[in-house]
Amino acid sequence: MKIAVCMKQVPAESRGLMNEETGVIVRAGLKPEVNSYDLSALEAALRIRENVPAEIHVFTMGPPKAEDVIRTAFSMGADAGFLISDPAFSGADVLATSYTLYRAMETAGEYELVLCGRQTTDGDTAQVSGALAQWMNVPHANWVSDIENVTEASVTVAQKTERERVRMLLPLPCLLSVEREGFLPRLPSLRLKMTAGKKTVVSIGIKDLSDRDPAHYGLNGSATRVRKIYPPPRTQRNPLFSGTADACAEMILHEVRG
Amino acid sequence: MNQDILICLETGENGLHASSLELIGKALELAQPCGGSLYGVVMGGNAERLPEDLRGLPLQRVYIGQTCRTYDAQECAETVVECVRRIDPSVLLISGTCFGRSVAPRIAVACRTGLTADCTELERTPEGGLIQIRPAFGGDIMARIVTDHTRPQMATVRPGVMSSCVRQGDRMPELCALSRKTDGHIHLLDVQPLKLAAGIAAQKVLVAAGRGVKRKEDLVMLEHLAQRMGGALACSRALVEKGLLPHEKQIGLSGATVSPDLLLTCGISGSVQFQAGIRRAKTIIAINSDPEAKIFDLAHIPVCGDLYEIVPKLIERLEKDGESVEEVSL
């Protein structure tokens, strides 16, 4: 079977700061890294491949340096990697991002299973997985804590919601968004790291897609638009207490003992 | 073009979810600048008690997808899309619950429209535009987001972020049954309730660790403090990202909303996305060595100091007291 894994490169330090004078986001010194949740998605794919014959294809959408994500994926055992990169793709919201992923994956073939991480550390919203499933017109499940069984036709999973653990069977093709706790990622292997450099990363740009209309991608293809960014308003606060550690402890205990 | 608002409602054994009441409350406010009616759509649920659960709510009509199975996001999304086709609302609000976050993006793609998830504030213009406000770039920057050309304007809101709607009067919204058009493809095998007693959302006393807590070993000290105080340990997103604590311990916009009687934060700066999770906390004591820390805006008792000096003293004193402060029953 063919498994697609979506992985994103994000800033390592998840706090962006804004220069209040210039209104520019300061990202200096923020080394990019693989979104940690997506490592679990790859781990889930690798575990499936331990049990059933499968090819694991990793897709990442981002600027050229996002290729590092693919290299990391190779060093963990991915079979093929695709870098979805084009100036036309940048500035995309959930709608345009998921559409880009959909069209890009289409160029590489048909996938029985698509795996995503729960969310990104820079966006947090956990929406792209469901959006992608809708474009692909396949069933999907979020919050997957366990993949129990994979056959040629179906996958059995356990999902954890606020109050329940739900076990269900999804037919293939389908999309799953997995939780980190169920799929702690393995470390890259030295042997695979050494061969990773030799593997080819396939580049996908807008000209490779079946829909080449730039109005459908990136900022232009987004339905939402950031109208304004600003530092969060500071509110009036209670008087700040500072003093010796003893004094602080005493003061806190006074409140705690109530 | 109407200015109506459609709200995705959720029900459970205890009736309508609190998060649904919060959305309705917000929708009432959002209808003020431009008018428009409020509608609801609910999937599954207990057919017998549902009408009573809806009494007194300011909804014109509620669509009920009785046979829809909540674990199948594809099926549920299609039901909501059918509602959207019938009402053509200006705004569609969904709770940022596990269910809501599975279904919302599918609806957004089906309608080719914009969706902003986890809004901390919502505003409406007199022209009916929905201003979707949320922290961006990790949390120290706010963004005001709009959906210019497409409808409905979709937003999800986490439970506990907005205040509830108060029921008024006796009026029952019109009820309209929706049957599902096609079958979903997911087969349910079984459902088991999770033991929630240990969850941080249920705790009355919480000690929350943040970025200022440097090492995993230090968490032992804070866990100890939490126990001495009769509560549990929680954390901000930073520690979950570092892998020091699991996601269930996370307070914030992408974690849990908590409502303890007492929250003691240690080394938490208080980003907007963290603050969104503690709006319901009764008393907040914050320890941070940075006098400018944003958490101090919200803390009832802001303490500027070194947690590594203060916490051991707290533990020492609590142990000397020989008591746990208020054994809290869960």
C-alpha cells in the first residue's frame, strides 16, 4: 500500500515577537525544525510498514529549506519525499494550504492512507488534516491514539475525545491525524542518515499541478486575510508583590490557606 | 444577503453542552450591529430530551440531524452543509471541541470558505463582517482576521472562552428534522468512557509549570507542591512541546480550559493563548522573575520572584504545617 505523510517545517522557538515600532515580526535566531507532531505521523507510518508491505511518501509544503524535513524523514525510513514549493503557494490559509497539498499529492499517485500530525506548533489549530480529507473526499479521524490493524481494505483505530475512547473501522482510502502520545517517534538511524543525502527529493511547483491557476493558491487562494496584527493589549493589574523568597512564600500561603 | 448566524450545537447525556450555550451567547452579541436571526444544527443526541434542552434559547429554528453519527466527520459535515444551503448564513460558529474541530474544516472546504479556528474574541461590523481575533505566531501577537468574499464566515471557539447564554422565557425554537443524504463510511466498533477524575479541567487546585521551569527533575518539586496543596500539576504549552509533560496537562487555547478555585503559575509568562485557558480560574497567583510578564495582568496575586527560591519555601512551610491544604474531593 502507499502511505502519504504530511510534514511541516516550523520555527523551533514557537514564540514570534513583534517589533512594535515597525510592525514587523521578528524571527531572527529561530532555527527551523520539523513540527514535532508530524514526527509521530511518520512514526505511525513506519510501524504500519513493519506489519504490512507499504511505501511511505513524505510531503512537505514550504520554502526551499523545508527540504530538511524530507531529509529527516529519510533518516527515519521514509521511501520517497516531495517538496511542495513555489512562491505562488506562500501566504496560504487552511483552505489554500489543504488545496495545495491535495493537488500536489495527486501528481504523485493514489494513496490508500494519508497520515498527519495532530497540529503544528506554529499554527496550533489542527484544521489542515480535516480540510485535506474533504478535498480528497475520503473519511477521516482526528485524535487517533492507536492504530490497531491495517488490512488492504480498512484500518481499525482508537480515538480519544474529551470523554471517550472510540474504536472504529475506516475503509481505505482514508486520512488519520495521530496523537503524539500513541506514536513516540524513533530516532533517526545513522545508516539511514548516510543514505538520506543520496535520495532524490522531488520538487512540486505550481506548473506541475493539474490546476495551475495562481488565484487558487497562496495568499490569493485564501479565503481569510489577516487585516491587522498588534501586540496584545495590557490590562490593569494588581500591585506586584516582590520581596524575599520567605516573604513571598508567606504571602502566597496566606492566600492558599484561605 | 442575510446576516443570519448558524450555530453547530453539541449534546451529550447531560443535555446541551456548555460550549453550545457559550456560542449562542456570543452569537446574540454578534447579531447586534447588523441584525439577523440565529439558527442551530445538532447531530445525533437524545431525541426525547432535545426539545426541552432547547427551550428558552434565542434560536429561530434548530435543524436536527437525528441519524447522523458524531464519530463520522464526513457525514456530519454534509448535514451542516445542507443547513448552510437552506439558510445561507452570514456566519457559522462551531465549538473547538474534538467534534467541532473535526467537522469544521470539512465544512469550510465544502463551502469553499474561510475558517479561523480557536478565536479568543469575535466582533461584527454593521455590514455583517465577522472579525476573527486570535493569537498568532505562537501567542504574543494578536491577529484580526476577516473573510472578505466568501460565506459563511466560519469560526471555531474553544469551550470556556466566551460567556454563556442565559435562557429566557418559554419559547421553543422551530424544530426541523434532517435526514442524512448519503451514508458515511466509518463503522463504530465500541465506545468507552474515559476516567476523567484526574483530568486538569476537573481540578479545584492547580499548580502550573511554564518555560521558567528548566528541567524535568524540577517538575517533581512542583508535583509535590501540587499534592501538598491538594491539587494537581498542569503546564503551559512550552513544556508539552519540549516533551516534559503530556498534552493532557496543557492549559491554553490548544490545551484545556481550566476553572480551578486556585491556580498557582510558576515560570509562566502568560501568552494570550495561555490566558485563554484560565479565564474561569477564581484566584490566580503567579510567580515569575520578569516584572513585565503578561501573566501579571491577569493574576490576582502577582509575585515577582524566583520560583526556585520560593517553591521550596512553600513546600517547607506546608510540610511544617503538617497538613495538606484542604483535601479536595474530585
